[in-house]
Amino acid sequence: MRYNPPPNWPAAPEGWEPPPDWQPDPSWPEPPPGWQLWVEGDAPSPQQDHRKGMLVTFWIGIALFLAGAISTIVASGSGGGVVWWGGMIFGAVLLFRAGGIYRASRGAGAPALSKPGLGVAAVAVVAALVVGGVAVAKYVEAENLTASVGSCWKSGDGDETILVPCSGSHEYRATAVVTNEAECPATTYGSIAHEGKILCVEED
């Protein structure tokens, strides 16, 4: 049998079991109706189930948010493609849900996370926010790209040349916009036709 304190009682120290003559403090509130102070074997208490659910939800949320943010960065730096905003959004929802579970468990009398545990969680959240901020900045930059003088380009599949942010990896920079390839200066590397425009480019 294992001691199973109600959620509205003070949490027992980890590993502590009441001695045979132990009696609860008379000042403690009544346990919830039907609550069993002793349970069979090593069955987890509701508090432990609550804590486990919160931690699983939290770390899945962190993983999904980071995966979505990193995918957004990669897609934006490659000239578009599928931007995984869904991972970031769903990850954020799970993080809020984990916070709600934690507040509910604390309200029911569950002990707070240890200082090391809170520290690790805080570092994970800060890391996710930093990567998410970079992803948003990259996405906004990619969405605002225009084929103009100063724009940057990189080689894609086959003969395709992709318009990309100049802050990322690129091979060429546009130096002029002309109406005919022959108008490009002799010093330029070549030209790129894009959405009805012809851009003279140099290696960069």
C-alpha cells in the first residue's frame, strides 16, 4: 500500500511514508469525497498524473514550435515553399495548455516545480521565442522581396534562379533593370528574366 495524500493537503516529501501511528493534522481540510488515503502498489497519484500530463504537453509544444520555426526559416531562405506556420501555432497552443494544467494542479494543492525544473522550462521557452522571432523576421523578409535593383538571387533546380533575402545565402545581386538583355553592361555576370522583368546581375 502507498500513501496517497489528497490534493488539498500539503504535499508529502518525496519517498516519505507515514509511520504506523501517524495521524493527519486536524487543521487540514477534509479529503474530497471518496478519496483513498492508501492505494495499491505503486499506482501514480492524481497529482503525479497531472504533473506528467503537463510535462508531456509542455515538451511536445516546445518541440512542435521549434520544428515549425526552423521549417519556416529554411523555407523562407529557399525562396518560398511550404512554410510550416501550423507547427508554431499548434506548439503555442500546447504551451498555453501546459500552463493551464500547471495552474490547475497548483490550485488543487500540487507542489510547485523545483527550481531546476523551472529553470529548464524557462530556458526552453526563451529558446523557442528567439527561434520563433527569427522565423517571423525571415518570413516577413521573404514575403516582401521584390525583383529590383539590389535584390539577391541563387541558383535553383535546373536553370531556375530564385529570388531570396540578401541576408541569407545567395550568389547574385541585381545591378540594373532593363527591357532587353543586350542593355546589360558588359561588366555584368549575366541577366535574369523574372515576371516580365530583365535584371542584370553580378556575382555577389
